[in-house]
Amino acid sequence: MLLADEDTEEEATYRLVGSHEADAGAGLLSVTSPLGRALIGKTLGDVGEVTTPRGSRSYEVVKIAYG
């Protein structure tokens, strides 16, 4: 899943995985993490919002790939 930070427009690729496989540094995002939960059920063009220690952040789903 390719995400774009709506504030900075920086893009990052993540793969949603189970909590035992998670490694954010390697792009493996747990479905139980705050961002993972915000992205569940989102489709192309949707925005997921998550509260972080730095405040609320919004991420747009730019691309979805399966496999």
C-alpha cells in the first residue's frame, strides 16, 4: 500500500501484516498498530487519520497492491 502524508506529501510504502510479522523499518505495518487500524477497509483515494504524539496525521491511500 502506497501512502501519502497529507501534510508533507511524502510517500511511503507499507504492507499490512499480523502483529508477529511487524517491522515498521522494513515497511511491515501491524494491523493492530494505530496506523494499521486507521487503514483497514480503506480503498484507493481514501484517507486514514491517526493520532500520534505529534498530533493528528492524515494519510491518503495512493496505490494498493496485493500479494
